[in-house]
Amino acid sequence: MTLTEKLLARASGKASVQAGDNIWVKADVLMTHDVCGPGTIGVFKREFGKTAKVWDKQRVVIIPDHYIFTADSMSNRNVDILRDFVREQGLPYFYDVIDDPNGSWKFDASKGNTKRQYGSQYAGVCHAALPAKGHTRPGEVLFGTDSHTCMAGAFNEFATGIGNTDAGFVMGTGKLLIKVPETMRFRLEGKLQPGVMAKDIILHVIGEIGFDGATYRAMQFDGPGIATLSMDDRMTIANMAIEAGGKNAIFEFDARTAEYVDARTRLNGTKSTYEPVEVDRDQKFVYETVIDLSKLEPTVACHPDPGQRKTAKQMNGMKLDRAYVGSCTGGKTSDFVEFARVLRGHKVSIDTFGVPATPEIVHDLQTTRWGNETIWQILENAGVRMTENAGCSACLGGPVDTFGRMNQGGLKCISATNRNFPGRMGSKESEVYLASPATVAASAITGRVTDPREYLTN
């Protein structure tokens, strides 16, 4: 069996399963956030009763993160709905924006959108917060009401996005009927060259198979090249499986996975036991390919979908209006370090925005020094508009007052985020070009799509 098949067989209590089987799977964790949480709660109460209790309060994680730092009253209200439900159910894993469990959330626009407006419990973007808080464990099943839940596949688990109706059912029963997906295998060999990042790997893959090339399939990443990738790198790759239509992504388990998970579960006091799934010799794949990491180049996914692949060099210096680094895909500490590596000693020539994924990353950037400056200072001195309000921000558009949102039509933005369909980051008449943080940095300097190796070699 493939990694996904082995994991789902265990979760369904079967000795083996194969692609196409319909099976009942037990959930280890259910995650929901402020956009889908109220709807999920509504379905749960409608179907199980107004006084019903969730199947296991230790396994429900609620993380507000999407439409948070906006004066939009309906968005603010969604967080209050989550808080009321958490208090009613006695749920321990709620990463609230405010510290008062009986309070009400309201974003204060008069304070601006760059200075911190959250309490001590807030965790930032759900997909980055889940592993940081110790909720991603090898061999487990994670369901989340967000398509990028597949990011947790970096930790050798089955993680996939589901809708509100399915989530309401899981909330009440702890299980879900799913079809076992076929598996596509991507064997990674070699090592990335300087200036090339994990984002370039997944953009290359999606360019090869198309933005629907993995529809309802598992994307398995294995091979010797995995050992050269950090957990941040693996998360970046797994995160964008959905951009190829994938049901889930999954990585091999290794010592690096164990080191990360053990540290995070210990730090947060979350469940520390887990049982990874190992690669079988006898595996059947619907598709197999080998990717030599050493031959990859800085890559860009062009408007209007993630499958429109070109190398940065092939873009011929296309003029840009905006640059953006952030989100679960491109807002991790390592992403900002590479962003700063290119920008250091330079100035951006176009509007450039930086949105860390979690408060912990904000702290990392504001305390880690590179010479006489912190990473945060290097970015601000280069002209990047940084916000301390970690979250999804303009990655998915949001209300018009969202930090970095493209409210004007005709703008071209190069972004380290994960999705570029029309209207994703604001106006439907704007265009989004996806790239690595390094490519975004070089392009922000020149105002045109630029290969970051031009700056690293100098």
C-alpha cells in the first residue's frame, strides 16, 4: 500500500484498502476557523441538537485567522460566535484573538493595521498554527474546513479540507465516509541550488501536471531529496497540493519530522504519542515521476491559475505594481529570512507588503539579528510594509480594509502566497503571479519579474 492507503486502512480499522474503496475513517483532529466555523457549528446543532456535545473536546481545534484585522462588523462577529461555542462546549484548544473569554472582538481601525491588536492566545494562520501548537502528528487523520489543510501532510499524516456539512458530521461523530484516493508519486532526488526554494518545487510540479492534474488524488513525496528539505520546505510543498486538485499530500516520516513534532507537542502539552506510516516496497501508483532538485530554477505561476508555469528568466522582466510575502505558504520564518537575504542592502521600487503567518514568527523576525539589524529592521529599511498582525490578510482578499488587499483593478502583484485565480487577492481585474519569497524580493527591487540569483551572486 501507499503511505495514504496504509494510513487510511489503520484509521478505518481494516488490514488493507485500495484506491476507490469507500471507508469510514476515524478523525484524530478536526480544525475549523472563523470563516467556516459558524457554518459548521450551525450544521452540528441543526443535526445533533442545540444541546449536543462534540464527540471529543480534546480533538477539536478552533483557530480564528482569516477575516480578523478588519473593521467589518460581520467578520468580527464570527470570532464571537466561535468564542460562545467554545465556552458552551468547554473546548481547550481555542486560539482566540482576545484574552477575555467573556469578551467581544472588535478591530480598532484608528490604531492602524501594522501594530499588534491581539492577545496572548492568538496563534495566526491555522495551517501554520496547527504544527506550531503541536496538533500535527505522524500517522493521524486531520480534517479541516479549509482547502489548505493538506499542508499538514508534511508531517506524515492524512490531512484534507472538508466542507461545513462534513465538518458538522465529524464534530458530532468523530468519523467521516471518504473514498480512498489514487496516489501519484513524486520522487525527489538531488539538492536545491542557491536562490531556488521549496516553492519552486511545487510550482514546477503543478506546471507539469496542471492545476487539475491531481484531482482527488494523493500526492506522495519521497526519495533521497526529502532529507535536504526542512519542515518549512515540506509544509510549503504539501500546502499547494490542492492547487493541483489533490485530495492530500503526504511525506515520508524521518528524524527531522520526529524532532519537530516531539519538540512542539512537548512545548504545548499536546498529545505526544504517534505512530508514523512507513513506505512499503510494494506500492501501486497511478502516476510516477522523478524530480532532480538540482536542475530546478526560480519559477513563477502566471495569471490566471497555478498551472501557468514559466521560469523567472522567461518572464522577460514583466512590469509589476506590487509584491507580497505572507500566508501559510510564504509567511514562515525561513521564508522571511530568504526574503531578507535578497533585500538586504537594497530598496524596493514597488509597494511591498509582509505578513508573518503567526505571532511567533513576528517575534522571530523582531529578535533575530543579522549583523547590527534584526530581520524585521532589514525588511523595513528596504521599504517593506510589515504588519505585526499575523494572519491570512490579503492572501484571500477579504474586506476592503484588509492589509495589502488589491482594491484597484489592473494591478499586477508577485506574491509568495498559494492561489492566483482572478479576484483571489482583491479586485477581479488584478493579476497575481506566484513565486518564492526570494523571487518576490528580487522582483520588488527591480519592479519587474526578476531571477533572485542575480542578487545572490552579487
